Amino acid sequence: MTRLGFSDTIAAIATAPGHAGVGIVRVSGPGALRVADGLFRGRGQPSRTRGGRFLYGEFVAEGAERLDDGLCLVFRGPHSYTGEDVAEFQTHGSPAVLSRLLARALDLGARPARPGEFTLRAYLAGRLDLAQAEAVLDLVNAGTDTARRQAALGLSGALGDRVDRIAAGLTRTLAAIQAMLDYPEEGVPEEERGVPLAQAEADLVALVATARAGQVATRGARLALIGRPNAGKSSLLNALLGYERSIVTPIPGTTRDYLEAQLSLAGVPVTLVDTAGLRETADEVEAAGVRQAVSLAQGADLVLALEDGSLPRESLPVDLPPGTRVIRVRTKADLSAAWEDAGARAVSAVTGAGLPELREAIHAALLGDAARGEAWLTTERQADAARRALAHVQAARTLPDDLAGYELEEALRALAELTGRDVSEDVVDAVFRNFCVGK
Ligand code: GDP
Ligand code: ZN
């Protein structure tokens, strides 16, 4: 890979602020080993050490004042995270030691690293694509196991590979179209245009659909329970939670406000919202609750629409906005069923019957295909680029060859933006602004 040859050397404390067992100062750039030579005294001299080695010794400030003892790790470019010479100093995790050590590194010619600058250098050196760099950030910020798994997949380059496969197909079709432009009367054969473009469209639709899952995995999902009073909302919420969180009473209309509860569904953080019962009502307070329930359902990632299975069926008294994702639930399955509907899942909050299947259905509805171990889009930037690529491919499918070629070029540009092979400096800056210093 080409070295871009930054002339400056950057330094930062790479570990989190506060006291810890170990703390790390990281230095990268052409002067990194000179900095290491200046502040480390050990058996070997950092600049004379082979890459991938660590030396034990002590860290010294100006005037040979001993700061601490610890390890000096030496990586030689291009075999390092940034692709440059890198030295890492591991000391006791004391803010007092680390700040002196960083100050000494700056005295010796390094400058303070900006947020994400080590990863930026790795990206600019071609060691990571932009989606991988974003995955580094996702991994640092991962608060759930699903988010961690997804970030690790992204870091492995799986997203870039998935995008590259789509781009390769588009490139072949574009080449076929361009080759044919000189012989317009012939037209591009279906198997070189229609068939691969239909495939690319399907792949992009699947890719775009993962954006929701990515956000759900990182930020969690909101799930609203709706249904008429007494349908069993509070009981189901408690059953899903496994403890009494809502007040369950046999008097209809008890839950006039709403209650929230947190649970984890196979590593996805889910906020359950128990809404006021939905029904046409004269009671003003309750009417307000119903309006609130409808708006909560609109803001939810998924709605569980509950209907009492022990009573004759009535339709839900509200119309959910089109596009709302709904799982229909027939409650009180332990009682004799007053109706059946293959589209509604039978559950009993009393016996627990149907609950594992319901959890499973919720998980699948939130994560969709993406639950199957494929790389997802995890940032809005990626999702936007993928949606633009999809729109261009869809346009290309309907247009004559010359115009289709233009649309395919645009689609390829959008995909190159997604992986960061073709992005403006502003976009790159925006990505790295979210990083912490030292990463
Ligand atoms: P909500 O108004 O929709 O929140 O309904 P609740 O959860 O408060 O339940 C209303 C009534 O139905 C209560 O008397 C519950 O004990 C009863 N109930 C709820 N779920 C079940 C169930 O699965 N089986 C049976 N037999 N009764 C239930
Ligand atoms: Zn309730």
C-alpha cells in the first residue's frame, strides 16, 4: 500500500480518562521512534528494535526524572495500525503519569492528535475503508452484544465486500452498455443488462433494509403495546419482563398513562411501552390517553396489537398509519378461544404459552434478514449512499442504454462513497469528528 508520508508525528493518551491498572500513550508518524528513544530507557533502544516487539524499561522526563516504569511497544510502518511507525507506551494507569508522558512526547516533537486521527491515518494509508473506520467507532461505542458483533463484522471489511460485489456487477453491465453504444441498433442483451440489474436492485434493497436493523442494534428499539382496555397489555408486558412492572387490574381503563420498561431480546435493547387502552370513549382523561397511545404507536419501531382471545373479536378502534410494523397477538390463550386467526400469535400471560415464539417474532421483525450474520449499514451516512445507489439502479432499469449508463455511473459513485473510496474531505472530516482522541 502506498505511504502517504505525513510529515508530522501525533501523540495522544489512548486509554479512557481516570485511574486504571494500565494507561497507554500512543505516538504515530515519522518521528514516533525518535520520541520513544527520547523518553524511554530500557535494555533496547526503540528505534533499533524490530517491529512488533515490546521493551521493558522506564519512562523519563526532562532532566532524567523518572516518571514510571512500563512497556514500550514498537511497530514499524507499514506494519502498524496507521501504516506509519508507531510507539505505544504502557504505564500504570495514572492520569498524573500519563499527562507527564504525553507532555514529554510533545516536547520531543510530536503534536497532539485530533479525535480519530490515528484511524484517519489508517484510512488515508488505505489500511481501512471508510466503512471499516466507522466500524472502529461503532466497536468503541458498542453497548450491546449485537452492536459489538455487527461492528466486528464491519471491521473485518464484510460490508465493503458486500458493496464491492454489487459494484462489480454494475461495472460489468456498464461496460456492456458502453461497448454497445457504438452499435445502438443491436442493444445490450438481456442477460448482460436486465438480469444483472434486477439482481443488483434486489441486493441493494436487502442492503438498505439492514440500515434499520443496524440502528436498532446500536440504539435499541421502541415497542408499543396497544389494544382495547383489558386486552391484556399490562399482563403481557409483565410476562415479557418476568416481573410486575405495570399494575394489572380487571377494571378496564386502568392504564391511562403509559409505562416503559427495558428488556433485552437476544442482545437487542428493547423499550416496551404499555399504552392506555384504545377505545372510543367519552371520558376525557381516557380520550387523551388514547390519543397518546396512537402517537406512541407511530413513534415505535414495532407495534404489538393485542386482542382478547376470550371475547368475540372487535377490530382495533384506531387506524395505524400505513407502514407501521405490527405483530398481531391473540391474548389469553389459556382460556377457550372465541376466535382464531392465522395472522395473530396466540399467547398466554398466565401460562407463558406462546411467549418464546413471540420473543422470536419480535427479534425477527426488528432485525429481519440482518439477523443472519450479514454485514449491515450502521450509520446514516452509509444508508444514504446505499439509498442513492438503489435509486440510480432503479432508474437505469427503465431507461434506454445511453441514459442507463449514466445512471449506473452515478450508482457506482454512490457505492464508492459508501466505502469511502470516493468521498469529499468534508465527509471524511464529519466521520472522524465523532471519534475520541487517541483512537
Ligand atoms: P390491559 O388493560 O390491556 O393492560 O389488560 P391487563 O393486563 O390489565 O389484563 C386485564 C385482565 O385480563 C386482568 O384481569 C388479567 O388478569 C387478565 N389477563 C391478562 N392476560 C391474561 C391471560 O393470558 N390469561 C388470562 N386467563 N387472563 C389474563
Ligand atoms: Zn394495562
